[in-house]
Amino acid sequence: MRSEFSAKERKAVFADLKAEYIYVLIPFVLLVGVRLYAGTWQEIVLSPDWSLISCVVFGQLAFKMSKAVAKSRLKTNEQQFGYYSAKRFFWIVVSAALYFGMIAKPSLLLGFFQFGLFFIAAFLHFSDGFAAYAMQRGKQ
């Protein structure tokens, strides 16, 4: 897929995706700064906000890809799209469950697990975002 896009076009797409993600990160930079200034590193890990934002990012990805499939001129394999949708829904549910777990009974183990989930969401934001762009452009 990448070979059909010029380097300039790829850079432009990733610049858009980075700009979107900066707006996601701003509250967390503030959260980390305030918690480090006024508290401890454990408070950062124990904040349920990490899993909540992961849930939001996974939901946005599912929406973005669904919209791209609907707009695309490409023939889409229903089974593959169904599998993709099921995986994103799975991550939404895991994120929500982790959020509720962190509210009900926070622990460092759950806190570090939600960091992992946050990084998965960040990675998928870029990979799925580029795929959605490619579909909307009608390229494979």
C-alpha cells in the first residue's frame, strides 16, 4: 500500500494523524505534570484516565474506518471488515472494563496494563488512520 503514495503524500497524512493525536495527548501532559508536581508517580499510574482515552481512541478508529469503507470505491471483503470491527470492539470493551476496574479497585498492575493499552491505541491510531486514508483515496 505504501508504494502507491508519494513520500510527500505519506508525510502529509502522518502530519494530519500526528496533529490529531497531539490534541489527545495535551490533557495527559497536563495530568502528568500536575501529578508529578503535586503528588507521586503512583498517582499517574493509578489514574483511570489512561484507559478511558484508550476507549475513546479505539471508538474513533472504528468510526473512521467504517466511514472510509462506506466512502471507498474499493471492493471491501465483508468478512475481513467484520473481523476488523470485532477486534476494535474488543479493544473498546477491554478499555471500558479496565476503566471500571481502575475506578472500583485501582492497582499498579491494572495501571501498567492500561499504559500498554494506551500505547496499542496510539499505534493503531496511526496504522488504521493511514489505512482509512488509503481507502478514501481509492488506492490499495
